[in-house]
Amino acid sequence: MSPQVTEAMVLEALRKVKDPELHRDVVSLKMIQDLKVEDSRVSFRFVLTTPACPVRGQLQEAVQAAVAAIPGVKDVLVRMDAVVPSQKGVGGPREAIPGVKNTVAVASGKGGVGKSTVAVNLAAALAQTGAQVGLMDSDIHGPSIPLMMGVSRRPTADPQTKKILPIENFGIKIMSIGFLLDSDNMPLIWRGPMVQQAVKQFLRDVAWGELDYLIIDLPPGTGDAQLTLTQQVPLAGGVIVTTPQDLALLDAKKGLAMFLKVGVPVLGIVENMSYFICPHCGGRTDIFSYGGGRQTAEKLGVPFLGEIPIDPEIRVGGDIGLPLVLAHPESPQAEAFRRLASAVAARVSIEAYREAVAQPAAG
């Protein structure tokens, strides 16, 4: 006769499974929900902290094996789910955007490193996982998101709340100053206070709704838009985009120093235009040197989020308004962007967990 299986036995077995990112067991992390034991059959919902979890398959196999090893268990049903944790707002001016769980800034110390391309494809890759995603273009003087996302119409306002309704495309809510200009060729000659006001309006006067991630494409450098953003909302973290060249890496250090100075967690460094894959032979060519981004991340003590290969199709996608991860989902470049999205989502979850752990001590 098979021994009777109890919920206590199942939970004890599951406590042996640890999240490799958070380094705690899945039971104490409250990832096990709706546990049911019916004779020899065990079922439960396994709740991840992001639908883009990079170790989703590994964790599913681990919990399945742990429960199946219990004497008397003949059938295990695991329903995978994800609930993205929310960064808590703080008092004063740095108040969280209503409905937005996590705000992630994509920055670079200099122009020309493909920061907007990374922001667009990061947002698209996160949306592909089922996450609710927004994309805000805070480059007031050189907005590129409308072109890269294939949208040009003007946004409207909610008649009741009077808030601006973001434009949606590819399942992503988008806002940019480019939607409000009368001409693509019209230059914006604005001083610092006007730039600051525009950024504040995009944060506070846009009806973003319920979002798991709001990706903000910052202008290059460390100026008014960056400082306004860090002062207005509690950022889940910053992603720094660089290329392998020494000059770009030097400027990346400046961007990192800016985030650290204002108390924003640095989620990591991503190296764009990292190498070229020959479409004919599949060989790799390191056009702009090799390994600089990883070495810089290690030297500065921040995570290295990955390498994005250079490819003409990335430029084509930007020009026609179709992100590469959607235009060529099977390409190595699209896979690199998906790995980046998983890495960023994992780092956001880690920062949210650290915040939650530290919260009682702060109270």
C-alpha cells in the first residue's frame, strides 16, 4: 500500500528547490500557490517573478522532480505563471507612477552606440513574453522612437481624466515628443527647464495604465532629462548601453557613475554592435575590438547583461518601424535581445526582492 501523501510532505520536498537568482527556496519565496493533494496526484501553481524568467525551464523541471520523488506520488501537475513584483514608491517628489510596477531607464554616456535600438527591442522582447510593457522616449531634442516603432499619429486625451493616452503598437504603449511635433524636420530649441517639464509631463500626465515594465529611452549623456527622471520616480534600475571601443566604454563609466550618485540600482551593462556574424559562413568577426563591455562590467562590479551582434537588418528594422525581434525572430540577433530581456527582468526581480527584504528594517 502506497503511503498517504500530504501537503506538508510536498512543501518539505519543494523547500529543497532554490531560485538560482534569489538564493532562497521557492516555498519561502511564496512561488508555490494553490497546492492540492488528491490521493497520489499533486497539483500547484508555480508563480515566477517575471514571464521573461531566464531559468523558467530549469525551475519547472526541478519542482516537478522534487515532488515526483515523494513516495506515493504518481502524478504531478505544475501550472507555470508569473506575477511581476512592484517597486515601492517613496515619499516626496519620487512617487511611483500609478499602475506602473517597474520603471527601467536605458542610458548611454555618448551617442551612436544604438541605445534607442536596444530600448525598442528590449521592450518588444519583454512584450513577447506576455508582460505589459510601455516605452517612453525622453530624448526631447532627438526623438527616434516614433520612427523605430512605426507610429506617427498624434495621441489623444482621456475626456474624463484629461491625461494623454499613449499610442499602442506591437502590444506596447508608447509616448514621445515626436508625436506632438508638426514636422519631422522641426528642431526643438529648448532650454533645460522646458526639457525637465516635458519629461515630468510624460511621467505624470500620460495614462500609462497597468504596466509590468516601463522602458525609458534616455538621451545620451548625463543632462537635464536624466536628472529629472531620477528625481521624479523610483527607478527599478538603469541599463547602460556601450560598444567595445575604448571611448564608448569610458563614457559608459560616466553613465554608471550618474546612476550610482543618485541612488539608482545599475541593472548592468550591455555591449551593442559587439561582433558581426557572416551570413554565408557563420563566422564571427569582432569589428570594434572584443570583450570591452564584459571587462568594464567586471571592473566596476556590475552585471554584464550580454552582447548584441551588429547586423544590417537591425538598421533596416529601425528605418521601417519594425523591431528586429519581431521582423526576424529566428535570427541570432533577435535571440541576443531576448536573452537581454530575460537578464534585465531577472535583475529587476532581484532588486525588488532586495527592497522587500530591506523594507522592515527601514520601518
